[in-house]
Amino acid sequence: MATGTRRRTPPEAPRKSRTDRRARTRNTRRPAYGAGIGAALWLLVVCVPLYYLVATSLRGPGDYMAQGPLSLPESLTLDNYRNVFEVGFLGFLTNSLIVAFGAILLVLLVAVPAAFAIVRSRSRAVRVSFLLFLLGLAVPAQAVIIPIYLIITRLNLYDSLPAIILPTAAFTLPISIVVLTSSLRDVPGELYEAMALDGAATWQVFLRLVLPLSRPGVVTVAIFVGLNAWNNFIFPLVLTQSASNRVLPLGLWAFQTQYGTDVPGLMAAVVLSTIPILALYLFGRRHLLSGLAAGFGK
């Protein structure tokens, strides 16, 4: 007598899980109208000032006064940009570049070795010095501008570009050390041990291991210091006097007279002054994002 075999049917999935899957699919396909409206509003908030900046720089003073700031310019002109160069814009730009690159170089020369020492050293003095750097984050420049003025005058640096570079580097040094320290702590300790077994000296470890792996943090610090030096107003205002040492924030005052302000010319100068910073950001954008993630992701 032959025996038949029963077919085993696979167990059916619970109806509840299927319902949850369908609901989840509907939720993922549902368009986010609120996020789209918010993004459109934010785009409007960003684009309106940019439109005002560029459109005003391309119109004449009479057109600006007659038509209003947000109206479409009737005729475009480059006279404002020509006037910007006539009032000494290139000199202001050169001074700002010297201050920015000088501050970046000075901060990197101090911050990178200091961060390496903080990460690798177990000395109590190094830890105490790191805490002192952290205390520097709580001191605003406006609170100590008078002592800074006295120190600069005693050093015979008043009305010179080093008078701007030194305090700018000093006030950006604490946050730079914090970012680089957090970045170097992500370097695996096995790499240090491997180089030590190979007989590498400390300076070789610093040059061959630390500098290449800390590139995102270095770029982040360079952009941060450059932005602070480029936009700084209080140090150039208090520590310089002559027109030959003016930087761009002070140079924009040339468009304000006792009879009024040349708004189209001022906007043209602002457009030209943003080009170097925009180029710096585009050049180091990828390293900047990774450096920020490494520095503030903990």
C-alpha cells in the first residue's frame, strides 16, 4: 500500500507585519510638503540679499535712488567697480591677504605641535596648559582691547600689519588647538607603535604620520583663522591709523563721506572682497566638512 506524502505549505506571514510594511512604504513615498516649503523660504531668505548685493553694484547712484533697492536695474554699468579700484581697493586687498595668511601661518606653527604634544604626552604640565588654552575660549577680544593696545604700543608695533596679525592669531589659537586635538585623537595608537618599533624619532612621527593624517583638521583651522582675520574689524580699527595699513573692513569706510554713502560703490567693494573667501571655501570644502566632523563630532 503506497503512502502519500503531504505537502507542507510555508507558514503565512502575519497580517500585522504586512500592514506595517505597507504603512511604512506609504510613509516613505509621501512627499514632505513642510520641508519643501521651509527650504523654499530659506532659499528666498538667502537669495534676496545676494540679489540686492549684485544688482546694486551694477547700477548707477541715480538709478538706485530713483528705482529703489530691490527693483530691476534699468541699465547695467561697471563704473562702480572701476571706482572701487580708484580709491585703493588693491592696497586694502593686499593688506587683508597679508594679515590672513600671516595669522594662518602663525596659528598652524603653534597649534599643530601643541595638539600633537597634548595627544601623545602624559605630562601633568601639558594637561594644565591645555586647560589654559580652553580658558582662552571664554575671553572676548572686546574685554581686553585696552591691554592689547598697551602691549602693541610697548612693542613699537602700533600702526603696522603685525599689530593685527598677533592678536588675531592669539584669539583664534584656543579653538584651533581644540579642533586639532580632537582630530589627532582619531589616529589609531597602533600607527604610533608601529613607527616606534621601526625606530622613528619623534620629529619623524610628526612629519610622516601626524601631518598627513591631520590634513582635514589643518584645513578646517586654516579656513576658520582666515575668516576671522578677513572679517576682523576691532583690531584694525584700534591698532592701525594710516591709510597704507588699512584692511578691507576699514577700507569700506572710504565709500562713506560727510554727505552720505555711495551704496552702489560699497556693494561693488563687498562683492570683490568676498571672492577670495569664496575661493578659499571652494578649495577646502571637502576637508572642511571632514575636519568639522572630526573636531566637533565627539
